Amino acid sequence: MTLVRKNISKISPYEAGKPIEEIKRRLGLRDVIKLASNENPFGPSPKAVEAIRRSLSAINRYPDSNGFYLKKKIARNLNLEPSNIVLGNGSDELIDIIIKTFAEEDEQIITADLTFLEYRIIGNVTGRAVITVPLKYFKYDLDGIRRKVNKKTKIIFIANPNNPTGTYVTRFEVEDFIRDLPEDVLVVLDEAYDTFIDVNDFPESLSLVRRKKNVIVLKTLSKAYGLAGLRIGYAVAKPELASYMEIARQPFNVNSLAQAAAIAAFDDKKFLRKTKEKILEGKKYLYENLAGLGLAFIPSVANFILIDVQKDGVGVFRDMLKYGVIVRDMKQYGLKNYIRVTIGTKKENERFIKILKKVLN
């Protein structure tokens, strides 16, 4: 007899990027940079920090469970209604809420085999069957996913741009895909990295939400907005779907400091614009230097790059740690010879290339 559900013992937990303080402590280093978790290397908006300071004296009170002012701010930015918005403790919680709200225990989830791991992990933890479809040229194979749809299919998760590849599916591909799906199959477009997009054919996902009842879009403030430590994201859906998600959501799931910071961050468009400009500059620098090292990489529309280091990626990851540079090995994704690097500041990018060159040689 055991106290643990059978499926839990079979699940490999999500492995997060190593924290800077842990590496300093474990290796006795004083100067460590982290390019492993796709965070904003330029920090949060100063307006967000000031909003947190102003809110500190009220942390003895519970936060607004409904997030009235934050929903209002988001809705105004997106030209939608607050009833379209569901707030979450990061996108991770929203994925959990969506699965609990819409997928019966005997229904299936479909996603890619090489994508954000939490779709599969949360699905498995909640006891739902998760079907995975191989990527095609490092991109979501929407035709392949469509062929897997059956009467048991309830939710399809599409990370766009995809993590860890940085690739994306186009507006035309997504619209064709959704047009052919049964109306009782829910499509979740996870757009955590959409703020870094520099292409013209990216899906107009909010338009899909307005036109289709079976589309939910996920957004986060953890990446470009620099609020990863506060854990805040939101889902955009038809009011009917959003209302059911609100039932499954835990009360007080988004803390008061996160709400205050997010409201201020949405107002700091200058900060967001500068972040995107610097990330694009950094990406160009890394592309040029990786090519100079003779390394293959996947062209990315996000703030990270997937790199084929032509040898054991875990070994490269460990060797770089010794020099105080944290990247992400791809062992958990099944990519033995790859690492993923977040685009950092100019100084961090230069240090990454210098150490990578040293480690590979």
C-alpha cells in the first residue's frame, strides 16, 4: 500500500535553470551570470519597482482576489473587456487551471514532443493522457498534430514562439489549423515570448479569440517585462470560458505586489521598446560569433538561442559553470548535443562567447 498516486511516481519533475546564488555557494565563485531561464537581463521597469515600494505598507492585507485594476489595465491595452482576462501565478498556473477546467480525466491533451515541458508534466500530474507529436524542422508540425486529433482530444497546447527552439508557426498556418478542428477541441496559444517578435507573419491571436470560442491565449510578464520573480501571467479567452477558469482558480493567486508592479509595467512602453531593441542587437552579435565558431544554431524569434555545440551539452554546461556562466543544457528535452542560451546584456553576451570558445577548445 502506498499513499502516493501511481502516476506521480513516474513523472520527472521540471528542472529549472540554476540560480546565481546556488552556483556562487556551491562553486565558491564571486562573479556569476545567468543566461539559462530566458529572463530580462536589464531588470524590471523602474516604474514597476516604484509601484512595489508604494504597495509594501499594505502587505498585511490580502490582495484583490479578482485583480480588478490589473484586468482593467490589460483589457484596455488589448482592446478587450476585463471579462476576457484570467490572472495567474505565472503561465504555469494558468496551464494547470486550463487542464483542470476543460479536460475530463479520460480526455487527451496534444502538444509537441520538444516544447515547454510543463504541458506534459502538469497534464500527467493531473492524470490526463498527453500525446506528443515530433517537431518538423524544429517547428511545431500542425498537420501532424491534426492527424492525432480524435474523439478523446480536448486540449492542444502550442508554444508560439516555441521553447526551447525559438521557432514559430505563422498566422496562415495557425488559422488553417484551427479552421479544420472540431469546435469542442480547445487550442491554447502560449505566447510567452511574443514581445520579442520581429517578423510580419506572426499570428494575430487576439483576433482569433474574438472570432473563435475554442481559443485561449497565454501571456506573461516574466520575460520582456522583467517580473519573473513576482510570478504573474494572464490568459485571454471568451468571457464564457474565462468565467469557468475563474471557478477553478485559487483565490488570491496573484499577490498584491505583483498586481501593482504589472499595472505600472504596462505603462512603461519605453522600457519595453528598449528591451526589445537591445535583445535584437544581442541576438545579432551572438549569431555572428556562433557562426564564427562554426556552430549550428536554430534561428530564433525569442530572447534565446538553441545551439548545437557538437559534443555533450551537459558537459559544456558543467564546464561553463566553472567559469561562472550559467546556460541551460538540453538533456531533459532529449537534445544531447545542444545548449540553450538566453540573450543577455552586451557584457554578458561577450563573456558567454569568450567562455564558450574556451570550453569548446
